[in-house]
Amino acid sequence: MTVAFGLPQMSADADAESIDAQDLDIDDYGPPNPSYLSADPAQVIEETLVSHLLKSNCPVTGQPDWASLVLSYRGPRIERNGLLRYLVSFRDHAGFHEQCVERIFHDLQQRCSPDRLSVEARYTRRGGLDINPWRATPGSTAPEPRREPRQ
């Protein structure tokens, strides 16, 4: 067994396309609303999207938990406006990090039917700990250990 000390290298997702700069009005901050999610079955693609706007609240302390979300999938093209509205609808939600990622994964599976899906959230540090839950369809490659600049 090998033990490595130190922090993972900081990096940003150069291969991911940000969905954060869309020009749209959002006024739904919770509860999480999966009805915003949709996909176009006529356009089957493989892509990686990122958003730095995911925020939920700790169910124990009520403190805000901010995360960068990395979504990789292959399948019908996910509509970006709806995806961003959906992620922002977590703002008033009280849920643990892992529960939020599991819910996002499940809602995307149900509403968008991708062939392959990977959802990773890199939360800002709490108590000196990085919390980076990841959920993916079988056969997906685990994300490399790294830290976001916000962490």
C-alpha cells in the first residue's frame, strides 16, 4: 500500500463547458425542481458541462454549502437553460452533499435518459475537509484527485 501526503493539484476543468453565463431570469430557489430538466433525443452527443452555482444548505447547521458541479454524459443533448434553473433550485434545499449529488444523478437519469452519466460535486471546504461526492453509471472512470481553486 502506498500513502501519499499533501494536497491534490489544483486545476480547473479545461475540457468542460460552463453553463453559468446564460442570460436568463431565475426566481425559483427551491425546493429542487426536476421539471426544468429536458433533453433533445434528436441530438445525441457526448460532453462535459460545469457549473459553479450549485448551493444547498447543511441540514444540521443551516450553513450554505457551495459547489462546482461537473456533469459528463453521453446521450440526448441536455437543455442548458433548464439544467441551470434546476441547479439553482437547490438554493433553499437542506441536504447533505452526497444526497444532493444522488438526487441530481437520479433526476437527470429520469428526465434526460443519458446512456452514460457522471455527476461530481466539489464543495468548498468545511472544517478543513474536502467533500467531493461522485455518482456515475457503471463503467465510468472515477475523477482524478484534484482541488478546485475555490476549495
